[in-house]
Amino acid sequence: MAKAKIAVITTGGTIAMRDEGRGGVPALGPDELLAHLPPDLQEATQLQVEAFSNLPSSHFTVANLWQLRKAVQDRLERLAVRGAVITHGTDTLEETAYLLDLTVPGERPVVMTGAMYRADEPGYEGFRNLADAVRVALDPEARGRGTMIVMNGEIHAARYAMKVKSHGPDAFASPGCGPMGRIVDGKVHWHWRVEREVLSVRELEPDVHLIKAAVGMPDTLLRLLVQQRPRGIVIEGFGGGRVPPGWMSAIREAVQQGTAVVVASRCPIGYTGDEYGYAGACRDLEATGAVLAAGLSGVKARIKLMVALGKR
Ligand code: ASP
């Protein structure tokens, strides 16, 4: 039987880290990562392996994100693979995953994974997560589901996935909707199907910033930012997307000077919109020209704004 081709792209993260005497640092290359793939997967697949980088995900730049997006789209188109598997640090995994989900067209799945323990620590779960990710990429039912994050036996849709815990193998969740599927004893089970949005993109606009509202917080930071005349600002607001009333004049100024302002909810299970008539609530924000982020988290609203502004 012909082997299924899968593109594997490694980018770094704890899944590829070991303590080399001064704390965990990138150490494992793609060959070491893939050496432990179970025999049934080695039999069934032909892996097209490529080391994109070996970075902690907190070191990723917007340029790195853009190059990775291009590499993924190119490999899916050029290599006639069934899908792509990407290893990545968990810290910013949800942002990269959402960018790929939003901008890599087509039916072939992109499956991302990582690990929360280093390769030299007891409990290292990288080999298992990687094997699960390859299983998901091979599964016929994965087609059309966009980009997914596979960790701890769960499949999370990029649109909803969030790193909700700083430590431990169960760091990822899809708040409000739960995992899209699970991998149990090497079998992939699906629970629901995601409605995917795909945008065309020419480049990513890097000059997009994220700030979070907190009770009674003066508008100092927001004003300093607006004075820089950035292309875009995302605000993580209270509840359904509200800000302190004292922020409204800076928001108005931003919109008037041509800075796009997007307001998301700072709640992990959040959707913007309300019925309030007071200053700084949704109606006031929209009347000022700010845009509400609907159900996107602040970091994902920023990714979408970078895509939208990059199109011009
Ligand atoms: N330091 C890691 C990173 O690159 C964290 C991880 O991968 O779990 O994001």
C-alpha cells in the first residue's frame, strides 16, 4: 500500500528542549523528535521533514510567523501531502495556529503540537503528542477542519484553543466549547466540526498592539500608544467588551487619525456585545468607530487585525 505523505515542520519549543546544564534550551532536531514514532505510523507514512527553526515561541517575530505561514502553504501545495504537522512552543501556539487557520486555504489539515515537559524531564509527553498529531493529520475526517492543536490526547480547533494553564500537560482547552475531538489508544474520535473562516492575505501588518483594560486604570498607556499613530490597537475590555469611560477620548482620537481600534472581551469565554447606554460600553465604542471582536480573544483579534491591515 502506498504510504501517506505528511509534511513535518519543526519550529522549536519545549518539545525540542533539554536541560543542558543552564536550564532548558532548544536541543532536539527533527530526527530525534521523530525517532520515537510508533512502528505502525512509521509503516503508514512517508514524512517530508524540515527544520524551520529551533526557537522558544516567545522569541517568534511577526516575520517568523509570516515565513512559517508561507512555508506551510507552499508544502501543502507543492508536496502533494495528506496534511502538515508542526511542532511549536506552547506559549504562543494559539496565535500561530489561528494565523494558519485564517490564512492557509484548502481542505488539507494542519496539525500543531508541543510539549509542556522538557525531553529530559520525567513525564515528557512530546513523543506521544507528536504521534497523536500525525494520527490526526492522517485521519480522513480531519479534512476541511483547518488548523488544529493536538495536546494531551485532545484535538482543539485553532479558532477556540487557548493555553489556559502555565504548567502541566493539560495546558490547552477550548473554553466554552471543549475539544473538537480526542485520540484514545491510537484512535481518533471527532465530536464536532468547526466553521472555518479563511481570508486572503498579502502580508502581515506588524504595527498592531494589544492592551488590557483593568478597573480604574488611567488612559496613560493607551494615550502613549495613540500618540505613536500605530496602524491598529486591540483592547481587551471588560465583560462583553467595555472600557473605562476615561479611555473614550483616546479611542476617539485614535479612530480619527486612522488607527483601527478593535475591542475584544477579556473573559476566556467571551463574546462582545451589550445593551448598555453608558460611556465606554459597546454602543458608545461602536458609535466612536471602534470595531467589536465578536468571540475572538484579544491575541487572536490582534492576529486577524494584522491580516486585515496587511491586505491594503
Ligand atoms: N518555552 C516554551 C515555548 O517555546 C514553552 C513550551 O513550549 O511549552 O513556548
